[in-house]
Amino acid sequence: MAEDSVAQDQLRAFIERIERMEEEKAAIAADIKEIYAEAKGNGFDTKILRKIVAIRKQDANERMEQEALLELYMSALGMVAAPDED
């Protein structure tokens, strides 16, 4: 019986910690939303800001690889001039 009580207490503690983190996450998300709204109010394009934030999360090699693939795919679709072949 005591083991059940300990397990219940641990479970409750885990759940309460998760709930606190979820509340903090929601508060941070609201703060971020306000920053984007402020940036938009100052004439910045929020879609581009979000893209830059995502790009900055990547390491340099991953970013270069994605940029190369994007250029290749766009070229294949006739959206940009084909890269020069030497």
C-alpha cells in the first residue's frame, strides 16, 4: 500500500511540474506573439522574421545544404536561372 502511495505522489508531482511548465510555455508564447506584433507595428514583415529565426536555429552546414537544395529545386522548376556548370 505504501508503494502505491509513493507512486501516486510521484505521478502527481510529475503532472504538476508538467502543468507549471505548460503555463510558462503559454506565457512565453504570448510574449513572443507580442514581440512579433510590435515588430509588425514598426513595419517589419513577420513571416520573414519567423523565417530568419528558423534559419538561425540551424547550423551552418544544414543551412547551406537546404539553400543548395532550394536553388536546385527552383532551377528545376524554371523559377531561377540554372546554375552555371563549369
